[in-house]
Amino acid sequence: MSYTIGHIAAIVQGKTRLTDPGAKIEHLLIDSRRLVFGATSLFFALPGSRNEGSYYISELILRGVSNFVVPTGLEVDAWQFANFIFVDDVRSALQNLACVHRQKYNFPVIGITGSNGKTIIKEWLYQVMHRDLNIVRNPRSYNSQTGVPLSIWQMDHGHQLGIFEAGISRPGEMVRLEKMIMPTIGVLTNIGEAHKEGFIDNLQKAHEKSQLFANAKQVVYCKDVLTPGFNPESWQANAVDREISFFSWSRRPGASLVVVDQIITTGLTIINGVYAGSPVSITIPFTDRISIDNAITCWCVMIMLGYTQELISERMRHLVAVDMRMQLKAAIHGCVLINDSYSNDLLSLALALDYLQQQSIGKKSTVILSDILQSGIPPAQLLELVLEKVEAAGVDRLILIGPEFYSLRAMPALIEGKYPARWQAHVYESTASFIQSVHSSLFKDEVILLKGARIFEFERIGHLLEAQTHQTVLEVNLNAMVHNLKEYQGILDPNTKVMAMVKAFSYGSGSVEIARLLQYQKVDYLAVAYADEGIALRKEGVSLPIMVMNPEEVTFDALTEYNLEPELYSFSILRAFNQFLDRAGLGGFPVHLKIDTGMHRLGFETDEVPAVAEVLVSNHRMVVRSVFSHLVGSDSPLYDEFSLRQASDFQNACTLIENRIGYPFIKHLSNTGAIFRHSQLQFDMVRIGIGLYGIAAAGVTLALQPAVSLKTTIAQVRAVRAGESVGYSRAGLLTRDSSIATVRIGYADGFSRKLGNGVGGMLVRGSLAPVVGNVCMDMTMLDVTGIKGVREDDTVEVFGSNLPVTQLAEWCGTIPYEIMTGISQRVKRVYFEE
Ligand SMILES: *Cc1c(COP(=O)(O)O)cnc(C)c1O
């Protein structure tokens, strides 16, 4: 299918200023960082609440883009040679274009929605059917208001089936998604509490989600997980124009497929059921409840599409886990390894390269890539595309593995100077030959992206490159952090700047990885507690301005050398820094003034402010970059009156300073709690900390996602008789015969000793297992009596999405900040991007 900019202007009914109406458009772009094909891309300047898309136009023009959809009224005279389409609502234009594109195809389309399991079901349906049909689907979980149009845009005449998931967070969104996806077959996973979404209750959510099936002719759903009062079969009443055939499954009688029993053996589950009066059965290589449910839903879809039971059971036996996450881990010789085991296609390659670029700021980067299977593009042309993308991502070294790439190893692009000299390519026929011929010393201080189709078994390369690991890990979900950042930005004024607090290793979550992410997301400022933390960030190439809250005199040298900006909070530090600048002959150095308005920690007293202003008025050594203060209780209504008083004292201090020194500076007061509760106190900038991690005080209605989880594993499980005791000092006296699991985390890791003797617990196979006895230095014992199937090496959640860190804090009688920052450095940090 081909479009010109002229066609698209007509489709979206925009006004135009076209210099070349015949310009061909092949790619839609909404994020300037994801640009690969300049000439044939159309950029939609979406109204983010900040960083307006239009802000990027100059940059994109320099990079070869000349087609833009922009808001009506945007001044474009500066860009003489580009094509512009003007619309009132850029996002709707993108969606309308997707709708028109969708209508060109009439192959079946499966639309999936529900609270959980959408992506897994989509990927599994793909796994079980891709051998028979050419399938188009959303990359990863591109299921939002902008992800769906980009997914739909991939539809092409070669495809025979579409599988698209739809995710919503607010009422009114599904209608738009339905218009783009227009599913002929609907799949409803379940309606649960997955995210705090913007709905009144589950029933409203269920009705909203079911809008996806407004035009579907077939609908698959599970009867057992429906919200009370919600019955999909009642939709038939509204669908006057068509007969909907429903296909339900249940563990109780009365569904199309009734699951009679499931037998779990080592690593496998046999699921027996009755369909159309006959016994049917599948076996899947998973044993957890969620996977079993997802597999049954896929089973129903296959039956509905006419697959035979033989073929279904054959395909089900080979389901493989879907790991959507890109993992970032420490690797040998100071390297960082990004492991992306999601299927290897061009789109997901682009996403992985984007992540590589984000994480390799200031470092060398290497890509290890397998053949890209089933792209439908001739190999030589495919290689060209790969090289183009890799080149655009600024990669230093490319290692290609697989027979297809190997057959092209003599291509000029791989050996000659078409690409810059700093860029090297190596080609190997197989993973085994790569492993044999390469020594690990080849890799040093670089970021390595490992991206291979499953059959290439790149996990073998992963094992070679990964640093040795303690099995207790703190997982940080970078997507969730970005999401949380955007949730908070969404309630701020578009012009309010954001300072991200990355002190104390970003609240224990690691520092440079988070800082890089935030830099990439274009926050305005970072803040750390001590100079050393800032220096570490600079050494890793972080270039955002950084405020140091507790600058000590001995660090002034380093501060100025690394361009770190001190917080000045007393006359003694003000004078000392001034003298230092004087001696060093430095001028115009940015500083931040802290005013004490009630916290009584650091800061100038309000009555000292006039004197401070006097010192600064004729001072050329220092430039006041910002003035700020800190609220003592922004997250609770108890302190609202005090907060307002602090704010007014702060405002007075700022006015006084500004009047006296005669130039403007950034004013900031709010931390996370205040961003939500005191929107009128945002001044010019806010300082966000804990909110980035999805941890909020009671009453916060933003749809935050937990970003950190602490996990460990079981070292041993044993039966212990009643009357025996567990652990030191015989504290864990057993009153019944018990099953005790020893896990690999103790107080030295940050699991407080206060959690011992039943005070705290961890999640084992989804159930809360209380701590039995005292917590040891490196280990803790859990009572897992009655929890089925507990085995050695099982993963155990200490806190995370299912056991909130706030709960752990409550058990310990502390706050989540202390728990998070108390996780010791021996616990490995692993970063995920979905
Ligand atoms: C830590 C800190 C913040 C961030 O607080 P959160 O409650 O985590 O948002 C803001 N300002 C100052 C001065 C801080 O020390």
C-alpha cells in the first residue's frame, strides 16, 4: 500500500502547506528518537503535555524528515522546504489515518482486551498459528491510543490474519481503539484490578472494554473471571445487524469448553476438558495458573478458527514463554549487557536499538544480532535495512550470527567503507562458531545488545558475558518509571520543569541507569545528595545539570571540575564557595539557594534572606540558578495549613531576592506529595522522588505502576516437626508439623531483622509465607506449610507488584524510602524495558 502526503492530507482533512504533494510516505513517526527512515517518514507532532512534538521539528528536518502533521496555527515559515498538514487534533489525525488504512483489508482480525494476559495471549496465538498464516500484530505491548495506530499501519496485502491487543486506562478510549482495530473476532481475557484505572468500578470497566467487540462476529471469553453483573452474551441484544457467536470456557459446567481437570507434573500441565460432548486435552510446558488460563483461552480461539484437536495439542506442547522485557545487567569487564529475547523482527530491533542508544550515552556499543526470520524481505535488502538502523543508532560494532547473514558476508556494505571507519562488522555462521572463535576479552567497558531469534540460543552467549550473580535481585522496571513520570507530568502545567531526585543511588535502585533514562526522557534537572554521586554520573556521561544538596568544602574542586551545581544553605558555605571561586578564578558559576521555611534541616532562615541578597547583589562569581525550600508534610492533609505557610514564606523570600539581585531564577518547592496535593505550589519546577517508583501516599489517584521489586530464591525446603524450632535462639518454635523454606536474603541484604518471627512475610507461589524465627544475616526461613508445589530455586517476591513495599514498610514500622535505600549493594540491580 502506498500513500503520498497529498493523499494523507485528504484523509485527515487537514489544511496544508505542501511543497511536494507527491512525496511518498511509508513510515509514521511520533517519537523523534525512533527516526530511522528520514525521507519517507511522516512525523505527527503529538501534544505531549510538555516537550510539544512541534519542538522537535527543526531537529528532525536536519535529520532528513520533510513531512509533518502539526497543530493548526503552528508557525512554519521558518521551514521553507518541508510539507505540513495542519489539523486541530494531531492524535485524532493519526488515529483516523489508521482507521482508513485498516478498512483496506478484509482478512480476519483478532482483537484482545482485558486486564491481564493480553500480550501473552497475542504472542501465543502468534506462536501457534504463524506457520499457517502470515500474521500482523502489535510489536511488544503497543496497545495504547498511539501504539495501536502504529501497529495497524503495519497491515499489508501480504497478511492473512491480524492479532491486536487493546489497552485502556480511561473511559471513552476503547471506542477509538475499536474503530482502528475493527476486530472480527474478540478475545476477552479477564476483568480484574490490574491497574488502578480511571474507572468507577469493575462493571464500568468491563462495559468499556467490551466496546472493542462492537462489530465482532465471534467472541471468546472465560466465564469464571467475569465481574458480577456482566454478561457478554447480553450484547447480542444490541447487535441487531449480526449474529454473534460466543465461545466461552469455564471450570464449571455450562460453557462451550468445560475444563474438567488439570494435572500438573514436572514442568507440564495436562488440561482435560469437554468440547461438543467429546473429551479433549492439551498439554502445555507451564504449570502456573496464569499460563494455564492463557493457554486455555488460546485453545478456544484455535477451536473457533477450525483447527483440529491433533494440531492444537501438537502446537500447545511447544508454547514458549514470552519475555517481553529487555534486561539490563552488569557483565564481564565493566560491560553492560542488554538481553532482548523478544522475537527478532525489524520493528523490535528498532526498539532495542533505541534502548541501547539510551543506555550507552558516553560508552561504546556493540550489537550481537541473529538472522531475522520470516521478514518477507529478500536477504540482501534486509541486511541493508539492518545496517541502516544500526548505523543510525550510532553503534560501534556489529556482530551478525546465522546462516543467512553468513551467506552475505562478502557484501560490500559489510567490508568496505560505506559505513564509517569506527564501525566494524563481524559475521559468524552459528552461535557455536561465534562462541568458539571469540574470547571474552574482546568485550570491555561497553554496552552490548544481545538480540537473537529463539532458535539461535543466544542465552548461551548471555551466560558467557554475564557477571556472576547472587540470586537476590532488585528488578527495576524502566517503563514503569517513565509511565509514572508521565503521570505526574500530566497533572503539571506544561511549562513546569522537573528535577528528578536521584540521591542515594536513586532511592536504592541504581543511579546511572536511572539518570540515563531520565536524561533521555528530557527531565530538566537531576539532584543528588553528595558530590561523589554527581561525579559518578558525570563519569558515565550524564550531561544534565545536576544539583548537589550537601556540598562539602573538600569537594569544591571536584564540583567545579565536573560542573556540578551546589546548594548553598548557610553563610559559612556561601562564603567558602565564594572564596573558592575567587581563588580558582571562576565566574558565573550556577548555585542554588535553600531557604528554611519550617523543615529546620538545611537552609537560610527567612530573616537571613535580606543579608544573603546583599552578598549576592554585586557578586559575579555566582549566578543564582534557583531558590528553593522543602515542605515538611506535603503528602498529608494534616499539614496543609503548615505547607501553605511555608509556601508563602518561600514566595516572600524569592520576591525579596529577585528584587534585590535583579535577575530571574527557577523557584521550586514541591516534592512528589505536593505535585499531587498542592498543584498551586508548583512554581517553576518540581522535585520528584518517590513518585517515580510508583509509590504514593493514601488518596493519590494517579495510575501509578510499581517500578521496583525485590526477588530472591529458595535454597532449601524441609519438613520440620512440631516442637522443633527454626533458626537462632530457638525463636521459631513450631506448634505444628511444618514445611520450612530457606531463602537467600537476610538482614545484610536489607531485609530487616524486625521482620522476623511472623512480623513479615514473602510471596511464595503467590501465597504469603510468614517469616519463621529470626532473620539471619544472609538467609531467612519462611513457613510454607500448605503452599502447594514449593521447590528449591523457586523465585520469591520480597516486595513488588504483588506485595507492595508500603506493606513491608508498615511491618517494619518505617517508610518505603528507608526500605528502598536500605537494600545493600550486594543485591544485584537488573533493569527491564518492556
Ligand atoms: C528527597 C527530596 C525530594 C524528593 O522527595 P519525594 O518525597 O521522594 O518526592 C525533594 N526535595 C528535597 C530537598 C529532597 O531532599
